[in-house]
Amino acid sequence: RQNPTMFAWEIRDRLLAESVCANDTVPSVSSINRIIRTKVQQPFHLPLEDHSRTLSPTHTL
């Protein structure tokens, strides 16, 4: 297992600092950890139909 480069509380603070989330919508530290654990367990693959898509600013954790 690799060492994380950011702690969940740092991710939460950054979401608030960069106005990605408001105080009433920012995920909890435990939610962020759960999302990260779920994503780490999933194999990485790109959709076959369109590799050129990029994430829009509306995507959230």
C-alpha cells in the first residue's frame, strides 16, 4: 500500500478553501476516506467510447 500524499482532512479543508463545497455540503473526513478506499480498490480503466472527455468543474467527490 502506498503512502497517501494528502490526508482526508486536508482534502476537506481544500474543498472549503477553494469554494468547491460550502460548509453545509462538504463531505466528512470519514466520507472522504470511504470514497478513497472504494476508488483505490477499483481497477483503473478508461471508457472505450471516448478517451478525450475531461472532467467538468461540476464533478464532485
